[in-house]
Amino acid sequence: MTTLTGTALVTGGGSGIGRAICQRLAADGARVAVADIDLDGATRTAEMIRAAGGTAHAARMDVADYDSVRTAVAEIRAALGTIDFLVNNAGWDRMGRFVDNTPELWDKVIAINYKGPVQCTRAVLDEMMERNRGKIVFISSDAARVGSSGEAVYAGCKGAVVAFAKSLAREMSRHRINVNVVCPGPTDTPLIRGMAEAGNDKLVEALRRAIPFGRMAEPHEIAAAVAFFVSPDADFVTGQVLSVSGGLTMAG
């Protein structure tokens, strides 16, 4: 197992994939800042990490609100020190046909899934540039690569995240800051279970059946890809997109 040294900030760390990422990075040795709009969930994740012998701090962060992001980042720096790794994981969606969406839904999806990662990245970037080191991982989606029925605006945001990450990787290469993307396929999380319970169970089941491995991913399998990108093993890897989807997407 790779040993990480430094502080990792994980957004959306209060449950699901984010919680699994927090636990994996803590197990690998990082001090973990668990950021989430749900402070109770973030606190629970931090407690789980500490119970396992790791170091963690929970902070409330609304990634759609830049003031909230900057306040949380300042709190995290005071508690755990300089932020060495950023994992932009926080996301949200509500499945439905695009023609049935409302402008209010568009705004919320865009604010959380695209503007959020941009704001979180900007909040930590100056310090990384000053030190000429740092690693940033964006959690996008296979929906960004092939589209997804019932998630048009969400897929558009996730596609924008990929383009933003690649552009940032080019700009930050002179500062030795690695920027990469993990694209999960359908994953067994509270979000996707909630979608099924909201009446999209047939669509969710269709997604599962489309996966060559015949099942959805487990959160820890996404966390393993993130752990690689922030590890020394990926020091010469930047601007890359990795699907973790059981073969759902086999892009060249």
C-alpha cells in the first residue's frame, strides 16, 4: 500500500463514493478533510476514520457557494495544515427527461456539478502553485463520455468537468500540479438508490444490465482509482481520464 504524506480535501465526503475516498486516503496515510453540505454525514465519516486510527477533520461546505468554500478551506488549513490533494467529488442529480426539467433544476445541477469543482479548485490552487506541487482529482462520470438518458444537463456538466480538468492540467504543468479525472459508471450509492426509489427504478436497472460485468461498482472501487492518481505512482500522469465502470465505457 502506498503511503501518502499531507492533507487531502475531499468534497462530498459525507456518504457514498466520497466517504469511501476519505477512508481510503486516510488508510493510505493522508490527513483527511471531509467536506460536505451535510455536516452530520461529514462528522460521521471523520469519526469512522479516527476510529480506524487515522486523522480527519469534518467541515461544512456548500460547493455551490464560493464564500462557503473559502470559509471551509480556511478552517481546514487551520486544523490540518496545507492542502496537498484535492478530490472534487461532490455532486447531485435528479433523473428526468430534459424537456421536463425546469430552469431551477438546471441552475442547481450546474452550480453543484460544474461551478462547484471550479470554485473548490480555485480556493486551493494559489497555495499549490506557490509550492510547485499538488494533486487534483475530479470525479466526473461515464455520462460525460457517452451521454445518459434522463441526465442531459448532469452529463453536460460532467463533460465540462473533463474539459476543465484537461485545460487546467496544461496550465498547471509548469507548477508540477497533476490534474486527472475519474469517471465512475453506475455505482451503488445512496444517490442512485434514491433515484430508484423516486420512480426511476426501471432506468436504474437498465443501467445495471448494460454493464458488461453485470453489476454496479462499489464505492471502494472508485476510491482505488483516486488513490492511484494522488499517489507517487502517478507523479508523471496528468490530464488523463479513467473510467471505472465494469466495461460500460471502453473509450480509446
